[in-house]
Amino acid sequence: MARRTPPVRRCVGCGVREGKDSLVRVVRSPDGEIAVDEGGKAPGRGAYVCPKKDCVQELFRKNRLAKALRVSEIDEDTRDELFARLLHEDAE
């Protein structure tokens, strides 16, 4: 039986292609809430991000996350929370 190749996703911040398990998924739930998806299976529109500081900064500077999640903008409180959570993933 042939081995399955692991799923590959593209980071919306820097565009690098990596395995799904090395990227962090951010999801916009059906009710409009934006959060980091710990398990990777939450319902809603998702986007994958590298947990690197440069990539996360670029993600918010160029508004790429809002475009990927198909929202007009991400408010400051949510942005700060996501920034802290994404960089916390890098520290682990």
C-alpha cells in the first residue's frame, strides 16, 4: 500500500508552502468570530499562518488575513489577541 503524503498548506503571510501541522490555522466562524483554531477542525473559513514574528507582522501590515478570511477588517482587540496567540505558538 502506498504511503500518503502529508497535507501541504500555504501561509497567507509569506506564501511559503509547509506541512499542515507546522502552520497555525486562524478561522472565522459562521457567526463571524475570528480565533486561532487549536485543533485545526473548527467550522468556518480558515487561513494558515507561519508562527514567525516577521510573517505575522506582514500578515497584519498588508491586511492579508482579513482578505483570506473574507472580512472587511479585523478590529484592534482581535488583532492584538491573534498576534499574541500566534507568537505564543512560536515559543512552544
